Amino acid sequence: MGKVVNTSGKRKTAIARATVRAGKGRVRINSVPLEFYPNEVVRLKVEEPILLAPGALAGVDVTIDVRGGGIMGQAEAVRTALARGLLKWHNDPKIKDIFLSYD
């Protein structure tokens, strides 16, 4: 079995759990592919870590399960879990610096 990274993100009462494993660059939130996520504002918020570190998603699949809270709370929790997962997978200080300077 290959490398697997588990991370989580919280915002208010929303909790997101992300699993990062080798793959084709797909992101799924509650079994829905990110590109088909219904709310555009939420989709843009979740895509921030991907846009900040463009090559980070290459070769990995991210599965995120999120529960509790409202729609924006869930989006922020997913964003945090995704960013932490990508950072832990690549273990690159440059990515961390990009994320920290953005926030």
C-alpha cells in the first residue's frame, strides 16, 4: 500500500477530514468532484490552496468528508484540511511560506 496522509480542518462547528493519496489530481468533497460543487463561491474558496501552489495537486487524489456547520464554515474547514494535506504530502517549506503569506 502506498503513502497516505490524513489531515483535518475546523471552522466554527464544521469539521473536514481529508485523505491524500497517490492519484490523478482529483479532489472530492463528500463524494462530489470539486468541479461539480454546486456553489461557485464555496468552490472558489476551496480552490485557493490549489491555485496558490499550482503543482501541488499533480499526482495526488484528495478525498474530503465534511460535517456540521453552515456552507461557508464547511468551505473554510475543507480549505484548511486541503492545504494541510498538500503541505504534509509534499513536505515543502516553500508551500508553507506561500500559504502563510496569503493569509
